[in-house]
Amino acid sequence: MSRYWDPLVKHLSAHYKTTRKFEALYLIELKTGIGVFNLDTIFLEMILKSPAILKTIKPDGRTALYDAIITNIDFVENELLKTETANERTVIFVILTDGHENASKLVDAQQVREKIMKLQQQGNWKFIFFGADLDVNEINKILKIPQFNYHNFDKSELKLAFEELNDIIQKTLNKST
């Protein structure tokens, strides 16, 4: 993804501008070889004012996909517990990656599958897997998660990919209401 890092930051910022009208809790976790960067709503607002903030982050080819999924599910669950309407809120959990799992240390595919299936059974959690230049059928064979919304996109078409993601999120929200 390093070759596409600058366009990704640009389109991620535009995507955030589009989706913030939903008044949602928004968290993006970037895992790189030099650390973990949690981009919450406040930090994303800063990026809109000064996108150069992300210029210092460089991808390194390692993908701790399962760890990122579980870490962020835990974060969202904890944030929901702080609200009075935790069970009534729709959670659209988007997994955006350009790499296969190759670096997780906390959990494995089975643990991720079990956690996601448990949350899906609650009815208010919707999951979208958005993979860049990945075979989503291959990912599906590994994760084996029913009702998991898999999509693939071409890294060289990031603008189109984020437009599609915005449409998918909107359609998912419309089905939930």
C-alpha cells in the first residue's frame, strides 16, 4: 500500500467527510511497523484541516488483520457501553485492508469468526470487508463468516472504491432502519 499511501489518505479524508453526517462513532486503526495509530473522530477532524499529519506514517508490509479486527471490536463495544442506547445503535464495522493476515499475535481466524458471529446474532452489528487487490473468496474460505459483506477493489481506483464503500454503508444503514 505504500505506493498508494498519499491517495489513500486523501480518499479516506473525503470518505470521512461524507460519512460523518451519520453522527457515528468513527475509529480507524492503522497498524504499521513503527506502531499503531488510532484515528478517532477528533483526530480525523484534524486530518481534514491538515492531511500532512499522516505523511510520517509508512506502511511496511505486515498485516496484523485479526488483531486489528478484535482490537477495534473491543474498542467499539467499550464505547457503546458508555451510551444508554448501546443495544439500539447500529454498528457498521468496516474492515479495509490490502493485505492478508501475516502478523497477528493476539488472536486467530477462529476467534475472530466466533466474535463476529456472536455480534451478528445481536442484530445491530453489520460487517463489511473491503479488500484491495485481494481474492475475497479466499478470505471468505478462511474466515467462514455468514452474512459477512465481502468486497474487492483495485488500489489504483481508490476514488471509485471509496464511492462504492459510501454506497454500501448507506445501503446497509437503510436496511437497518
